[in-house]
Amino acid sequence: MVSHNVDKIYQSAKALSEAELQELRRLLDNRESQQPELTKQEQVRHALVERGLVEQQSPLGKDPKRFQLWQPVPIQGKPLSETIIEERR
């Protein structure tokens, strides 16, 4: 099944002249060759995102300052981890 955007692009490409098609092909080939080589883990992650099985990676992982400035939310009473352990018993 072809996505709506791809179908629109295909319909527009059919109206191009031969010279315009060659230019489009050159641009697409250059774009493909400029993409960095992905690791196996990045390829798997990308495939999962494309299929909608997982969401994009959180920007938190790309900005170490946000992680370093993180502070836990204060709560009243005993630690939440103790409450969770008790409830599981």
C-alpha cells in the first residue's frame, strides 16, 4: 500500500520532463549517499519507529544537561519504592 504523500509525489513526477526527471534522480541519489551509516541497533530502532511499534527516542538522551539537572519529586511518607515492594507481597 502506497502512502498518500508518495502517491502525490509520483503523480507530480509523471508530469516532469526527461531533464527534470534526471535532475530529480540525481538529487535523490545524492541524498541517499549522504546519509550516515547506521549501526545495527540504530537500524532496528529506525525500523520499529517506521512501523509505529515504538516512539521516537526521547530528546532527554541527547541533552546531558537536562539529565544532570533532574531532581526527584519530593513525596510525603516513606519512600515510594518501599510502598511498591509492600504492595507486591
